[in-house]
Amino acid sequence: MAKHISPSDHPVIRTKAKMPKPAQGNDLDTLFPERDIEVAGETITMRELTFGEQLKHGQALATLAEALRPVLLAPAASGTEPDPLTLILDVLARHNDIAIKLAALCCDRPREWLENLSGREGEDVLILWWGVNSPFFLRRLIVRPGQIKAEIARQKLNQLAGGKSSPPSFATDTSEAS
């Protein structure tokens, strides 16, 4: 059986990335994790996509999420299959235009800078990007569909029980103010 390797298990990321511990009570560190890595002689900071960037690049993210679906939702690999990180990198390579654009955006570097890195350095940046931004894809592919299914099931149960089929609307106050 293949061993699951997360981006934080990657030797370059583990040795070069500085994973700051969130300060007690600092919600911004939790909401916007950042990781540093030395690439091409300089330290870059990889950050999560902001909400606005997620909306702006929604179509590209949806395309990438759908391409990642079979990899992220697949059952545990057998001993003959590549490790999940390799499969993820293969998907990112097939969608390189999107992957490069998003990785460059998240480390605040021009696309050309990332494209001109050595193969190893470019892969390190892409692995770091995935490590920081993978929760977005997991939310999109696992959490959100689960919430939608739960809401549909709740509505069906409500219908079967003779209840209303939709959530109650808020009553409008028609009384006059004194």
C-alpha cells in the first residue's frame, strides 16, 4: 500500500519552509496561513487565496477542482499506484496555465518569474502553493457537497413528516410604529 505523502512531508518543504505557529488568540494567522521558502536566492511567502481572489478566479478554480476530484476523493492507493502528491502534481501539470497563474499570485511574483525557475525550484513552489491552498479544494469537493446533501436530506425528511418543504420565511412586521 502506498504511503500518503502530504506537502508538509516533502523534504524540501519540510527543511526550508518556516511554519510559524499561530499566536494564541490571533485569528488572522489561522484564517490566512503563510509559509516561507527560499527560492532562487530569495525568501518568498506563499499565502492562501483571499476570498476576493477566489471569486475573481472562480472559473479557473472550479476547473482545477474538478480535475483534482478523482485524486482527492479516490480510495486509498494500492502499493502499485503513485503517491497522492505525485498524482496532484500531474493534475497541476495538465492544468499548468491555471496552476502557474495561481501560484505566482499567491507568492506575489510575476508569472514569468515562476516560469523561469529551475524545474526543482518551480516544483517546490507549486508543492508549497498546494500545501497552503489545498484546504480550499477540500472544502469545495468534500465539505460543501456534504452540507448540500445534508440540507436536501433534511428537506426530504421534513416533506415525509408532513412539514414544510422549504425553510420558513421571516415574518414581516406589519404593525405600525408608535
